[in-house]
Amino acid sequence: MAKMGTDGRRSLPRFRRAGLVYSKDGRSVLGVRTNEVGLDRQGRMKDSFEPGMEFRARVTLLAEGAHGSLSKEAIRRFKLRQGRDPQTYGLGLKEVWRVDPSKHEPGKVVHTMGWPLDLHTYGGGWVYHMADGLVTLGFVIGLDYANPYISPYREFQVRGHIAGMKSRADSVLAYETSPIFPRSALGRRHPDSVRRARH
């Protein structure tokens, strides 16, 4: 179901199977089109049939995650990766903890690069001390790691315990894992700068 914001923006959450709507000359995107639903295997309408809808806008934002089907269609049609560096992918892990007051420093921000990963695996993390005794710990690891035995979740746990942010007195309130596409100098093209930064 479409949701209209007070500023006139419309959000279309969680509809499956869609296509892009192009201009007549095929050089621009005018919006999106949802597919028809409620068809049987022969394409006949069932009682649950709903026709597809077309939504046009001055700006169409594709927010499908790391590898969405509409994004792939636009990339292919407009040759958006031609002459560009290959896309890199990573796995992001995040937890929100309520920690012992003695370890809480409201406003403290820590960013890390590499550790506890080896020199051949790119990644990094953060620790953000929020209000009310809450701390968010995050970790990103590139999905092109060569070691087949590496466990991103285990590396994340090691990092949290060594940093002294997790103990039996603390409690996790929320967690999330998501594929992402990091854009940084931590890719394969700058291994020397990464090594220098880690020492």
C-alpha cells in the first residue's frame, strides 16, 4: 500500500515484482510499474486479481538494498557500470547494547579499520555511545575475503569482547545483519594505504 508523507512524497513499501517505466525515447526513467497479481499459471484472473499500477514522478529513487532487480535493470539499460570500478559488497553487522554505567561515555565515537581482520581482508567497525546507557557496535567485512573459514559473526563477537564492551552484566537489545556496498579506499586497489593505516 502506498504511503503519502505530509511533504507530498509517496513511499511504496514491500511490493513484489515490478518494472521501470521509461520515457518514449528510452533515455530516462519516469517511474515504476507494479505487476498484476492474482493470476493463475495460465495467466487467467483469479478472485484475488489486482491490476498493476504505474507510478510516475520527477525523481524515482531505487532503494532495494545491495543488489535489487530494478537497480540491475537500470544499470544494464543505461550502462552505468561501463568504465567504472567493479562493485564491491560487504556484510554489515550491528548490535545495540545496554552497558554497565562504568563503561558508558555518552557521545564517545570510535571508528576502526581492519582489526581484528588480517591484512588481506578489508573491513572495519564502530562503537557509538548513545544516551541512556546504550552503545551501538558495528562491523563491516568485505565479501571478497579469501579465507574460507572466516566467520564474520565470530570476528564481530571477538572484536566486541576484546574492546571490553560486552560482558555478562550487559544486555543486547537489538541486532541486525545486512548486505551493503561499501564505497571507500578499503578495496583491492589501495592495499598499501590500508597496511599503513593499520600500523
